[in-house]
Amino acid sequence: MFCLCLLMLSQTAPTQAQSDEDYEEYAVYSRKGLAMGLYLGSYFPNKYPASLYDGYGYDLEGNKRDFQNSWMYNKIMNQYGKNAPNFGGIDQISQALGVQSDQWFFDDEDYMPVNMRFKSAFSIGLNTRFSRDGKNGVVFNVNASQLKAAGNFTIKTTPPPGSTQINNSLQTFEISGQEQRLHFQAGYQGVLGPEEGIQFFVEGGLHATLAKFGKNEIQINDLVIDLTEEYNNNSGDIFFTGKKPVGLGFGAFAGLGFDVNTSGPWDLQLVYNPMLEKVNIGWDPKLKLSQSVGLRCYYKLASKS
């Protein structure tokens, strides 16, 4: 009897071990519980706050300057331009333009930048989801982007003496700005289908944008000028001290896309997000529509099903 029991155990033990291995190999990770991962995508901001980088700049209280006191006028005329010799400098603008100091002009507000636009930007972030039933969950996302705004301004030049050119010319140059944004999203996500395979999902909730004014530059041929850089004249006075705005604005987000729940620990989502966001820097901020599209890669910290 004792030998018979040993024989039976010796034959059933490998079977049990093989069964456990099969379970490990074929078990499917559940969407239930906590999932954390990365987001990579493209961010398409609205053009509305791009006018913050139109060269006027801000005073110490964060108010927009007028033309005569603007960052651009003071940089072009006083620090780098025809008034620079009064402060111990030289006219670098005429050198960049290839004309004499009395042959170029930036004395009209119509020469200031126009058509300021943000370009699309790369977005990266940390995204989390918690679900009790594998279909309905709570999400919290933090995504970051660095934006670039671009536009054009003009400088008038007159024909040099003895030239066959009759009319004055307006030369166009680029102005650019940089801005950092952090996007915070908290809301609901629902998967419309069973846990396995490729399913459609929707999401939505509260959105917050933390925006910070970065750089503001102009380029006149080979001469690059940082509009936000402070400088001293020969009397020791500091020019162009101003406030770079930072602000937090609130709005809402929605989303839809496809969820690919793999048999392993990874859950992939291709998602499109329209966002009603408020960039709360500068003057008269408003709620405007922006968009993003990207790929989420969740790591499921839940037990296997």
C-alpha cells in the first residue's frame, strides 16, 4: 500500500507543476487595480495666447508695455540700434542690415510683429489609472510640453545715395517665443467592451494648465537679440526689467481612442484629447480649444486573472 501511494504521488506531482507553468504562461493580466505608465504624443495648442510673444513685453506688475516702452523698441533702437552710441554702444542693427544708421527706421507701431502662432509641440507625461471592475476607472495624468511661437516684424530701409532704387523697402524678420506648459488631468475613463483584445474607450474630466513665459527673441539676418535680457547703460541704470508671467488656469478635457489589453502586464492606448484650456498668463485669458494625440503605455500592477 505504501509503495502504491508513492507511485501515485510521483506521477501526479509533475502534472501539477506543469499545470502551474501553463497558468503562468497563459493567464491574462487584468485591468482591475492600479496601472501606471508613460504618455508620448503631439500637442496642438490654440493660437490665442501666442500674442504674448509679440515683443511688447511686460512691466514689473505684469502689465503689457506700450510701443515706445516695449522690449522690441528699446532693444532695436536703444541697445542695438541708432541710439546705442548715446549709451556707449554701437549701431549693430545697421551692420546687420548692411546700411548706414540714417537709412533704417523702426519708428512706427505698424512695424511690430503680426501673425503670431504657436507651432505643434512634442508632449511627454506620466499617466495613471485605477479601476475596480476592469472597465470603469479613475485617471490622473501629468503631461509636459515646450511650445514655440513665431511671427514676423518689419524694418524700413531707404535707398543708399546714388542707388537706382526709387522706393523705400520693408524688410521682414522673425520673432519667436518659448513657453513651458504642464497639463494636469483628473477624471473618468470607461472601456466599452470586454477586457480582452482591442476595445473602444472614452474619458473626460477636469483639466488644468500651468504655463510659464520662457524666451522671446528676434533675429535680424545674423543678429539674434534676446528681448528679455536685462542690460546696463554707462550710468549703471538697468533697462528692461520686467515680469515673465506664470499662471494656472482651469478647464476641461475629453478623450476617445482604442485600448489594447495585452495578455502580459502592458495595456496600450491610442488616444485623442480635445481640451478646453485656459492659459492664465498675460492679459484677458480665455477658455479656448486645444488638442493632442498620443500613445499611452500602462503597466498593470494588478493580479492575473
